[in-house]
Amino acid sequence: MPSATATPAERAAISQTIVTAPPIAPELHWLIERMVSRAIYAPTARPEFCIVNEYLRPHGISAHVENFRFGEPVCSLTLGSGDFMRFHELAAPHDGSVRSGAAAKAPRTGKRVDVWLPSG
């Protein structure tokens, strides 16, 4: 990710750089198998990326748009205590990142849904 102070040229250069992530840790293979067994992912299209975040109250993640290059589905697993995740329907595809703050300005249809994510 480019820094918040990166110039447009620096941002363009960074967006062209491909960073290879390490394989998903073997400790998470059971979880992938569970998602495949429940048809969240097809056996031939298993997840290739995993991001682990820890949020301590009162902090959370700000509005953002998932990187469409990751494809679908994007899954979330909540550990610890449950919480709500708010989804806004966008009027059109948008590439708003958390760091730029652009996602908060993405055109929305007005439809919003709060989904309770229980622990586990």
C-alpha cells in the first residue's frame, strides 16, 4: 500500500508492483477445508490469501472497498466477541481504500445492511 503522502507517480508505481504473499499457514488449512465442505468455496477455487486483523474496543476498521482483484467470495471470521459489520450498496464499482479515505465518498444507493457477526 502506498503511504497517505505518496505522489500520484509513486502510487502508480506501487500499484504496478506485484508482491507475492507467503502461502496460507498450515494452521488454517482446517478452516479452508470447512469452508469448502460448506460450499463457500469450490474445491477448485480455494482461498489464496488470508488477512488477520485484531481490533480492540473501541477501534475497528473504517469504511473501505475490498480489492476486486481478490475475487469472490471475501469471507470474514470473527473470534473473541461478536460485532456488527455494516454494508453499503455502491452505485458503481469503486476502488476506495481504507488509507485514502476515498471509500467514505464512494457513491452509494442508500441501501445499507447491518450484519451481526457472532464469535466463531
